[in-house]
Amino acid sequence: MVSGHRRLQPRKRPRQVRAELTRQRILTAAAHVFADHGYAAGTTNRIAERARISIGSLYQYYPNKDAILVELLNRHLESGVSATRRRMAEGLPDSLEEFVRSVVRTSIENHLDDPQLLRVLAEQAPRSPELLEKVAQHERERVAYIQELFERHPEVRVEDVYLAARLFVSTAELLIHQLIAAPDPVDGARLENELVVMLTRYLTAAPPESS
């Protein structure tokens, strides 16, 4: 019997260009099928038909649709990690508001490609221990990076910069996930502007006076 962990793993990693192209076709087809039909109706037969391959060929790469969905979630996460690291390598804007805007905009852009698929990924994708650790590691990297900036930026007035960094990361990520993937999604530009105002005011507000 196949273990729960192995059921979420690809059957093989392609070594040849042709095989890798087939794998990418499966993932692209699956993204469309899950977005169009949802998770329950997003069957492997539909995915194979959309990818224009046989169901047998699909099963050479993935044992089931859960493994495909996990792969899509991995791809989405890795895209976010890459975007974050590119922003970090570009250096820091002088203005705190510009920095907040760059973080918020990067996150929104990473979620705009297919809001319907994002809802499936966020609500229904299986979570393996490896995937959960990857998510946690990405969050730790972002918190450490943002905490370092808060400690050095003269406009930041919060007292607990570590907690502020965690609140910043969680608030931006959760709200963007929820509002971009909602059945009635918020416009990306409006969401960006409101989040920038909210987060910047929190970071620059004077600490409450102790009684």
C-alpha cells in the first residue's frame, strides 16, 4: 500500500528535455482544470485530456491529482521565494513607504495570475511535512529580512521590531491571499494602496505612553 507521504510525491523527475516538457504540460493543464472545475471535479482524466496525453502517460509522472496539486503549490511558493530574493538583492528604498509598497506589490503580483487556482491551492491542497517546512522556512527568511530593515530604518517607531516583522509578513500575506482569491476579488491596485497606508501608519505611529 502506498503511504500518504508517497502519494503526494511525483513518480519521477524528468532527466530529458522532452520528458520535462511533458511534465510542464501536465502542470499547466492541471492549473487550468483546477481553476475551471475546482478540486473535486478536477480529475486526472480531465488533466490528461487538457494536456493532450494519455492517462497512462500522466501516471508515469504523478500517482494522483493530489501529487499534482502539491507540485503546483510548490511552484507557487518557489515563485514567491524567487521574487522576494530578487527584491532583497536590489537593495532598500530610502523611504519606508516605498519599501512597504515594494513588498506588498511583489506579493500581489505573485497572486494575480490565476485567483481561482489560488483558492484551490489555499483551501484544498494537501500539506506534506516537507511542504510545511518549506513554507515555514520562507516565512522565517522574510521575517528576518524585514526585522533587520525595521531595526535600521529611522522612520520605524514600533518598540518590538521582531513582533512587528511577524505581524507585517502575516498581515500582508493572509490579506492578499484572502482578498485576491475571494469570489469577488479586490482590485490589485486598490488593495496595494490600502495595505501600504495601513502598514506604514502602524510602523510609524508613536508607541503608546505607559501609564
